[in-house]
Amino acid sequence: MPAEQIEAARIEGATFFQMIRYVLLPGIMPTITLMMIMTVIWSFLVFDFVYILTQGGPAYSSEVLSTLAYRSAFYDLAVGKAAAVSVVISLFGLAATVLYIRAQASEFEQ
């Protein structure tokens, strides 16, 4: 965030909340967007932590989609359900990746 923009907003008489709304947030919005998308993508990588620590937790309280697919396939032997959950995981990952690529492309255009 360039200091000149903040200084110009102060000279123009912007209040603290106006400076946040019209100067700071638009300046850091690309970074916030990319981090939110990356957080969604990284959230699919928690299978090993959940499985090693809790295996889905008591009453499945810490279960995520990947542990649901694993439990369905290897414990319940419901391979079709596990395949459907895996397809949903793949679609979520694909959607997050598309959003990330579009956000990166629009950031480079600016």
C-alpha cells in the first residue's frame, strides 16, 4: 500500500473509516482474495492430520470430505458413495483452482 495514497486521503480530509473503506481495503483486496482462495485449496490437504489424530473424531465431529470418502470406501465398503464424495472433492478443488487462476490473471492485468 503506497504511503502517498494514505497521505493524500488524510490531506483530503478523509476520516479513519473512510480511509479504510475507500483507500486501504481496495488496495489490499487482491491479496485478500488470493489468500482466501489459497486457504480453500489448502483445506483439502488435511486428511492426514485428521486421520492420524482423530480418525474423524468422536461422533464424526472432525470429519472432512476426504476422511468421509476413506471411511465409506474401506470401512463401510460403500465404494460408490466414496467415489461420489471424491468427485465432489475434485469439483471443489477445480472450482477453487479456476477462481485462483482468474484472480491471478486479473491481478497481473492491473
